[in-house]
Amino acid sequence: MSQPATLKLEIVSLTGPIWSGEVREVDLPGSSGWFGVLPRHTPLLTTLREGMIHAHPPQGEAVEVYVSGGYVEVQPDRVTVVADLAARDADWEHAQSEAAREVARSPMAREFTDEAYMAMHLELIHRYTLDLRGRRR
């Protein structure tokens, strides 16, 4: 008896790897609606909207991962999800809050909220408004 065909699923977010493993099927919240991926799927690159990814390993229970949006690349033997925020949890609201907590703790989030970043942003706004008024330095 031949083994069922599987594909490699990898889910990552700004905070790092979320889940990786072999699956029989994965259901994704595409920006144009839900879609499923099976092994040997046609290559595809698309955006994701907020929702739950449902992954079905060859054995055991389904894996559910919340994503706030992002991108997915599908190849015949693998699926790679790059999410803005993500958390492994079957409870939608708990997953949303956990993903927000994780990103707030990430080094990238701290870089975007420090004083140097704010000063740079204000300088860019100032230069942009001078350009609009035609008074560039």
C-alpha cells in the first residue's frame, strides 16, 4: 500500500516560525476567498486576509493557526505562509490577542516605536510638505 501524498507547510510571521510540518491538505483565507491546497497543486502566489489556516497532517488532529494577513506561496510539494501576525490557537479571539502580544514583544516592533524612528518620520514629513509647497531646501 502506498503512502498518502503530503506536502511541506511552513508558517512564519514577524516574530519567527509558527508551525512547520507535513500535511495532506491546507485550507487558507485568501484575499478573494477560501481555497484549499493538496499535494501537486499548481504554483501560486497570492495574498491572505485575516482568518484561520486549517492544516491537516497525515495523522493526528488538524492544526489551526490564526493569521492577520500576509502572503502565501504554493508549489507542488510545499506551501510557505508569510504572515503579518500569527498565533497557533483554535480560538479566534485568543489567537488575535496572542499574536498582538507577540508582535509587541518583537525586536522589530520596538525599532518602529523608538524616538529615533519618530524623529526620522517627522523629518520626512517636513521635507515632503516643503516639496509640496515648492520650497525645497
